Amino acid sequence: MNDPANPVTVEACFTSPEFFTTLRTPLERGRFFTTHDDRHAPAVLIVNQAFARKYWPGEDPLGKQVAVSVLGTGRRMLGTIGFRNVVGVVGNMKQEPLDVPSSPVVYLSFHQDETNHVYAGLNLFVRTTADPRLASGTVRDRIHSLNPDQPLEDMRTMDEVLGATLARRRLSLVLMGSFAGLALVLCAIGVYGTIAYSLSQRTREFGIRSAVGAARGDLVKMVMREGLWLSGMGVIIGLGFSLVVARAMEGLLFGIAATDPWTFVAAAATLMSVAAAACFTPAWKGSSVDPALAMRAE
């Protein structure tokens, strides 16, 4: 940070005072820009949490000074490069893929643009309580009332922007979710078929148990216990394999680790619930056997 021969390169954005409130970016420390942060006021800037944590770990960023010397292609500094005081720290805003950690960013008031280039290209963010698609016409009319020759490009809602960003990832997850759902159905069918076939081979046993006074509930519990024990062993083996292949899923995840323990607990609980439901139906039917009919069938 203090070596002029090796300047730090980070993303820099010129913003208006209402930028952060419009996007509902949380203010962690200090303040946002105001209309008083113009060319006649001391030069200021705001940094995101990633910047503060990387360059001032364990320190208070407020009051620190940063000299912004290069502001992107086509921008040229006018006059001597001056220091800017850090007046605020805001939460990280994702401007890269969601699975990539947020990079350091500095925000500058566009009223203090020393390159006179900020108006060459602007992104306008509008928050509305109405349907954004209906509000676009109002925004276009308002801009053209101020400057009829101002071209407008790529007007989209934030949902559309986010949807386009996540389209490929969402398709992958939908396909994987569909296959997972199909696997769950096949699991239920397999457990049901296995238990039903097993009980069909134990008709005489159930008849004898009923004849000597075994209650129907006891028979159901016995079958459920046996079925869930086998299912539990399968779940444990499956979780072991899942831990091995979980790393392949990291590219599709963000905000959660591939080996998140609660995810594995939820998956195991879901599988055991499905197995319990698949075991109960044949267990209930098998426990209702008539002892006399069972003995006669043998």
C-alpha cells in the first residue's frame, strides 16, 4: 500500500450519493457519500470489506488515506495525484461469479472525478415499487426530457441480470436435482420391493407370531427395525462416498462448503424418511396376515 514502485491494482467505481442506498448495500462503518462531496470538498472514498480486510486487517479503515492514480482505460488524471480519505466501509457487492471471493473495490464520488471522464459511460440504477418493466418507459422519458440525444442501452431488471448470470449454473443444478429426485424415487421403490418380497417369504413366520399373541404393532416395529437398519447401513456407506466426490460440486456452490455437515445431516434424514415410508406400507400389509390362512397356505 505504501510502495509507489509497486502500486496496488483494484477495481474503482465512481458512484452517486444514492448508489448504495438504491442497491441496499449495508454500511459497515463510517458514512456514505453526500452531495457535499464535490470538487470543493476534501477528496474522499469508500472501500468494501474485502479491501479493508486485505490491506488493513485488524485496523480501523476510517481516516486512512489512499492515492488513486490510475482510473481505467481512457482516463487521464488532471494535475497532481492527491490522497483521498476513507470515510466509509460497505459490504461486498458481487461483481464476479458467485463462487469467486469478493475482490477489493474502492468507490469514489463522481462529483470528484479528476479525469473529467466519468460521464462517458454511466450505469443508472433505479429502485421502484411498481413493475420494473413498466417503470422503464418512465425512466426513458425522464432521461430524454433532460437530454433528447442521450442513447440508452441494455435496460434490464436486476432479476434479469441475475438470471442471466446464473443461467448455466441453474441449468446444471436443475439437471442434478432432477437426477437426484429420480434416484430418490428409485430408492423408495427398491426398498419397498425388497421389504415386500422379504415379507412374502415370511408369511408362515408372521402367522405363527400372530397365533402366539404377537400384536400387529409389534410385527410392524420388527419389520421397520430390520428395514431401517439395512437402509441406515446404505446411507452410511453412501455418505462415505459423498465425502469423496463432494469436491466435484464446489464449482456449483457458493456461500456453503462442499462438506457442510448440516447438508449431509439433512440428506441422511431425507433418505431415512423415504426408507421409513417405503418400509411401512409392506410392513402394515404383512402384519395383517390371518394366522389360519397363513398356516393353510403353507
